[in-house]
Amino acid sequence: MAVKVLVVDDSGFFRRRVSEILSADPSIQVVGTATNGREAIDQALALKPDVITMDYEMPMMDGITAVRNIMQRCPTPVLMFSSLTHEGARVTLDALDAGAVDFLPKNFEDISRNPEKVKQLLCEKVHSIARSNRRFSSAAVAPAPTAASPSAAPISRPAVSTRPAAPAPAAPARPASATGAAPVSPAPKRKAYKLVAIGTSTGGPVALQRVLTQLPANFPAPLVLIQHMPAAFTKAFAERLDKLCRIQVKEAEDGDVLRPGLALLAPGGKQMMVDARGAVKILPGDERLNYKPCVDITFGSAAKSYGDKVLAVVLTGMGADGREGARLLKQGGSQVWAQDEASCVIYGMPMAVVKANLADAVYGLDDIGRHLTEACQ
């Protein structure tokens, strides 16, 4: 059955071009278009599409407001189009908070210069987020609070206590998933980890926000974060996380030093490695690699530098990035956790780790933060 798509954009050219690209795929059907957010809501209710592509800046009602309304009235996976600017990044992150699943850069030059590449990427995105629809109501409709909401106001970091935070009570184990994935694991054992490494892709910005906002200011281990994201977005994302979290978060720079309570986010378009001295190396993105940054690259460097003292976590995302890095970590004696299927927007990267029998534990998204606090001495 074809994936039904609603295309929303105030630009007639962009609506037509996106519709043409999608309609060229025989397994995708464009069922309607809309020119503003209000039309988008009406069309979503009437047409019940499987996926909505959404612009942000539109008359009558902007894309973020439209996404928020759609999530409340007829939850549907939304793919946002975004400009590759700092402001575009901020707006896109707001849209993801509102419930959008994923985003693509809105670049007219790319459409003209690389039409086949754009077609492939757009159609792949539409198909992947359409597959998330079967658990969409439980995974993506209850987004983390937006920066505009009182509960997400920037946190004033208290003075760091000299005592470790008390471990939270263990969560009851959940049953195995219907697809045969490993059962969710009990609370972890404590260990003096030298590094926590978290890798993610589609659905990752909201997932990382949920995990990191649970960590105390005196979290005892350094963290590195690898999120598949364009170069223009990672600085804005790090700034956003830093305002919302008790720990500190910054976009990683070459020569940064790992330290407890600091999370370093891999810069988009580049690769991040760590060395045994506790320093971060930022390298140019290799065109031979699909992902820049790449979870496997960072995990592999952590395995080489820290042996059995790494706790790695693989969160929601398409594909299998992180699996081979997790394999190297396991060979060195480190621990690997995976997000469970039920709480993933896209159960790709965690599934790859679980199916390869590399996951020491499988946790729901809202349990991971407190389990990290329990596990790290």
C-alpha cells in the first residue's frame, strides 16, 4: 500500500517540486497540499495522511503551531523542512519538541543541482517515518517540554555537591517486545566509568533532551554525544541542551578535555574521537562515510582509549550506525545499552545492536537517565 503524504508549504514552486519528487516513487501517493498551517490541520483531519511534510514560515499559522495542533488532534508523523542557518536550527528543534519526527534542509540549489540525490533522500525519509506510525501515538506525541513551557525553563545549576546523588529506585522490568527483541533489563550495577558515550539519529534531539535533563549537576563521568545532524545545527542544539540541563553541554572543539558533568556534542559534518589522555580530536568529515558525525567512529576510539571503562548507549535512529563501534566496545569489556523498541521513534540503530547480541541492557527512554546516574559511581 502506498504511503499517503500531505505536502504543506506556502511556496507554490516548492509544493509542486516536492509533490513531483514524491509522486515519482510508485510507493508514495501525494494525497493533498496546503499553503499554511490552518489548511494543514484541516487537510490532515480530512485526508488522514501517513506522513506530512511541513514548512515552518507560512502565513495564517506557522509550521510549529500547526505541528502542535496536529499532534493533539490527529497525531501524524511530520517531516520538517528547515533552512541551514542558526535560526533555522533553533526553529527546527522547536518543531521536534512540538512533535515532528525528522527534518530535511530546505535548499533550492540542491534541488536544482542534485535532483536524484534529493529525490532519494526525501523518499527514504518519508518511508522511514511512515514506518514509525504504528507506535507514533506512544513514542512521538508526548514530546519533551518546549523551551517556551514553564517546565522547560533554563535550569540554574546549583553548586556541585561533594556527595554522589542517591540512586533512584529501580524500574520494574518490562516484558520482551512482540518482535522478539531482548527483554528490558533490571537496574544496572555501579561502576567507575571513565566515559559515557551516547549515539543517536532520527528522534535523537528529543530523546537526548529527555535523558540528559535527568542527570544531576554532579554527574561523575564525562559524556560524549553523537547525533546525526547538519553542521549548522549542532551548536544551536548544544546551546539548547545546556540551558535545559543541570550538567553542562557544549559543541565539541578540537582539544577539548573530558571532565565529569560535561557533555561534548560532536559537531555536524565532522568526526569526533577521544584519546587516552582525555582529550577530544575533531577531524574533517570523510566523504566515504555516510554519517558525519559517525557513532561507530567515536565508539571505536573510546574502545581503544578506555578499554572496559566505557558505558555506551544507542538511542533511536535509522540504520545501523553504532553497531560496529559497540562490537569493539564489547570486545574491550565495556557496557552497551540500547533503547527499547516501544519508546523509539525509529527502531533501527538500537535494533541493530540488540540483534547482534551486543546489548548488555535494554531500557525505555524515560528510564535511561536515572539508570545512568545509578550506574556511574
